[in-house]
Amino acid sequence: MQKQNRVAELAITGVLTALAIMIPLVFTPLRVVIPPYFTATLISHVPSMLAMYMSPFAALGVGLGSALGFTVFTNPVVGARALSHAFFAYVGNVAWRRGMSMWLVMLMALPIHAVFEGIVTWLATLNIQSVVITLVGTSAHHCVDGIITLLLVAVLQRAGAGRWFERERTLLNQ
């Protein structure tokens, strides 16, 4: 990757990370809360999902920023659940670089995301009802934010800013 592209990627990753940190603070009116630990803030997955199509560095960085934002502005259990953003985005990036379509990557990341959050909820509550709420809620929330992300990528591509969502040429997809 050329130096200019690396600097641009770092800048975009920084902007997406800042958004991931700000979303739990700014978008509280778009948050659904089911005690004790389930929250769903509309668009909170979008920065991580966008980063998922950029690079492994972007996927991990934005996901970790999301976890930081939710830890600071909600509570540590929700922050631990948000660590799933780094994990599903990284795994999604690997699948993307191996040639999966965008919608299939999004679908493949869903169970990874939901199960990770379910495990965190189980460890925090030891309550199966809370786990089921988290699994179902995270799955629905992932789908909604995934659709928003795919629409946003389509708009960015039409506007000429879609080069960030093109696959890198690797030995696997040449």
C-alpha cells in the first residue's frame, strides 16, 4: 500500500473510531434498553461494519473504540459486549478479503456478534432470559445496522468514495 493510502486509511479509521466512541453519548434517544444489560443504540454498529470492509487494522481499531465508548458512556458490561465489534469486524474483514460478497460477510458476522454478546451477558448475569434477550436483540440490531451500512456503502460508491470498500488484491483473490 502506498504511503498516501496508508495515511488516508489511518485518517478514515480515526474518524470512524471517533464516531464509534461518540454514538453511545450522542444517540441516546435512539437507544433501546432492556435491563439489566441489553442496550441497542441504532447505528452503533455502522462504524465497525464500514471498517470491516476496509482493513484488519481499521476493523480492530474501530471495534476497540466502540468498546471504549460504550464502557465510558454506559457501563463495563455493555462495553465488554461491544468488544464483539472488534471481533466480528476482524473476522468479517478476513472473509471479505477472501472473496465473500458484502451481504454474505454481513450475514456471516451476525452469529459471531450475537453469540459473543450472549456469552458476555451469561458471564455477567448467569440468567438465561437475559442471554436470550441479548441474542435476539443483537441479531435484530445487527440486521438493521447492516442494512444501513450496505446502503451507505452503495451511496459512497456512487459518489466516487467507494475505493475504501474494494478488496485488496491478495494471493487468495487474484
